[in-house]
Amino acid sequence: MKPNQVTEHVFAVDAIALTVYLIESAEGLALVDAGFPGTMDRVSEAVRALGRREDEIRDVLLTHCHPDHASGLAEVKKATGARVWMHPADAAMVRAGRSFRPWKPGPGLRNWLFAQRVVKRSPLTYEAVDVDCEPGPGETIPVAGGVQALSTPGHTLGHLAFLWPGDGGVLFTGDVALNHGKMTLASIYEDEALGRESLRALGRLEFETACFAHGAPIVGGAAAEFRRVWG
């Protein structure tokens, strides 16, 4: 499976029910999110298509603990030996192999239906995995020349977005928002008010590209679009 090139050094891998991303740098490769079990097979194909090796994935940046983002982490670690970076609150969930804290659907009928039909049927547990590093809010992670860990709670307590200054600034949003034709709120929340504030905070930053776990990237003027939509 050939990855889709988003920017010069960022590649999207179509995984199972979401998109994970590869950042290519002089240091090797970094993977943003680990997907469900089986995602590593698709990542491996993408890495080989880039002419690279699995063991060049040195770091995994996890946005949060939900199973579509984290339940494939055990396979990724076994295949690559990569360091895992994650917010302490959600790292505790991954170490325990727990998928969810109490949550509520996002606003609207579509989110309510998705929560009933999909989220409630999602696995509540997965293989527990150790998390190597727990960056603090705003901390610059020594990956790909420096990636800023942005605390963006709401969808989960320990949700992180990652801002990489390369290629004009690339924001990896996790589930802070969705982008299926237009940006919308996440499908479920632990705290919707916090989630909305996280979106407004991201709009105060500068980045050209936004890479969504669910939906198409925005390439060019992404920060301005966040400000337009979220204020």
C-alpha cells in the first residue's frame, strides 16, 4: 500500500477506520497514532513503498487512548521497538489496556447514532502496553527536529494534538475535530466544553496543514480555517 503524500515529509496511511501519519526526517520515521490491531501491516507496506524499513520508525506519537488509535500499539512496538509518547492521563489507560472513560455523544443526531452503533460496540479493553515518555503541555518532543505536544482535552482527558514546524507547520489533530467535507466536532466527548475550548486554542496557533485522523487533511491555510470555523 503506497501512502498518500500530504506535504513534502508527511505521508498519510489509510488504516482501519482512520488515518495514521508518517513523518519522514533525517532522524528516521515517526508514526502518529497506532490504529487498531492489523494497522501495522498497512504501515509496513507504506514504509517499504517509501524505500524505508520498519525499524526506522523510532517514535510513536499517540493522540489518545481510544481503541481506534491505541489498540494496535502492541503490534507496532513489537515490530519497531519505537518509543511511545503520550499524555500521562491517557498513558495510564493504555498501560491498563482500557479504552474508555465515561463519555457522552457529541451534538446532533448523526453523532448520537454513531455512538450507539459504533462506539458502544467498540472493544472496552486491548493489549496493555507500556508508554515510554509523557510530555507535559507545550513540551517540545525531540522527534523529527522537534514536535510540540499540545494539550487538547475534551474528547478525552489526556488528548494531545502534535504541531510539527516542518513543511510550513503541520498539525496532527487526533480527534479534536473531524473533517468529512467540513470540520465538525468529535463524535463523543468526556467534556464537550473543554473540547470546544481546545479547538479555539488551536486556532490561535499558526500552521499551514492540518492532518485529521478521521477525514481529509487541510493543506494550506489550515490555521485560518480553524479560526473561521471555531472562532
